[in-house]
Amino acid sequence: MPPVAPITVVVIHRNRVDRIAATLEAFRQQTVPTELVVIDNGSDRADQAVLRALVAPDTLVASGSNLGFGPGANVGLRRWLRESAGDWCAIAPHDAIPEPDTLAKILAAVDARPFVGLVSADVGDPGRPIIEPFLGPIDAPATGDGGFELADYPHGTLMLVRRRCIEEVGLFDERYFAYCEESELALRAAALGWQSGIVRHARVRNPGMGIGVERVAYLQHRNTLLMLREHFGRWNAWFRIGMALVQLPIGAVYPPARGLHWSPAGRLKGIRDYILGRYGPPASDVRGD
């Protein structure tokens, strides 16, 4: 039996050497061979020095600035497409901790599914990721309790992309910076006949959020509106704006209506920059890194 080629794992890092050490070790301990590539998005000098001690020089790519998750992943994907021969590339942030058999379970689940182009690990959320044309990415009830499950998009905590899919569909849209880039990519993939999904029980943990709540709310709202407009129409985006504005006074007096990442300021700034057509890195008045 021929040896299994290593799977390239692109890890996006910024200023969290305390977390990336555990992430790198978790990927090195996978039951399938891995080849790690770390994209450092403009970390502070002290963190860069520590990172150089953790990663071999030929597998560390310093971007020089905070490109964001999607654009940073694109740096690694271009290198993989150019220099590696494997069919799959994994992408993860600096604080993703997969179980030792996670990549093996994912690869086994898609082995007989040639039309799956994007697939992710199980983050422990019982919901199934879908994209609602008037709301954007939301969770729907799961359709199974084990193995591969079709979804509208993969979780970004640990996702794998198939080479032929990326070659046909293209890379992440860099206007998104972070958040919604995986769902937007999945919409483009679906338009060309590719499927997305998750693999239950192929577990990955994500210990915590690395940026401030205002910035998360800003990126989620701005990017959701951009995605809805471009893939479903401008009226869908205006409907979502209306929903977001209605939720503000309700959430102010009824906390259960707030949902995750509640920040009125972040929400309003995200809507503002969507209307103004400002994309890429967050605006300078958005708090949190």
C-alpha cells in the first residue's frame, strides 16, 4: 500500500502564541500525516519571535499586516495549489484544537463523495449550517446523528477544501476580511454543482473568541448584507437591515432576544459601512482586535 501523502494544514495566526502552540501540536498528532503552514497576520514583534521558535522557517509565512482570516487563508491556499499535490487542504484559526482522529474521519467520510468540495469538522453544535435568503447564515435542525451531513456551508473553525473545487470556484472573497467568507465561498461552489457538509463526531474545539464583540457584530452584519445582496438580491439585504434595526430596541429591554455577540454599536457601524460600500478591514472606529 503506497504511503499516504500529507494533508496541508493552513493555520491563520495573529498575536496568540499562547494558543497556537496547542493548535500546532494537535495537528501534528493527527492519525494522518500533516504538513503545517502558518500564516502570521502581522503579529507583534514579541509574538513573532516566539512563533519562529514554534514553526520551521520554510513553513512560516509572514504577511506583514492583519489581512484577516479569508485573505490570510488565501495566502496559504495559493502556496498549496502551487507547491503541493494533495487533493485536500485544511484551514483553521490559531485556536482550533482537533481530536487526534478528526482529519482521518473527515477524509474517510468524503472518500466516496466526489462532489463534496467543502467540508468541516464537528464543532459540537447540534444545528446544521444553512443560508436563509433573507437572513443569512443560521442553524437548522440536523438531518442525521453521525457521519457526513449535507449543509449549506462548512464551519470555519476547521474546514477542508478540495483542490478541484477551489480551482473551479476560486479563493475566498477578500472583501469579507473575516466572518461569512466560508458561507459566501460555499454559495459560489453550489452554483457550480459542488456540495458542502460537516462530519459529525470529527470533533474540533475552539476555546474562545479572539476579537472584541463590537468587531464581531460589525463584521457579521456588514458581510451578511454584502452576501445577501450579491447572491439573493438587494431587497433581501434591505429586509435584513430592517430586521437588525427592529431587534435593537427589543434587545435593549429583553436580553433573550439579543442572540450571540450583542453590540448595538457594532451592528449599526456594520450597516453603515455596507451602505457606504466599505469592505475589507474593519473601519477605524470599530473597537476590538
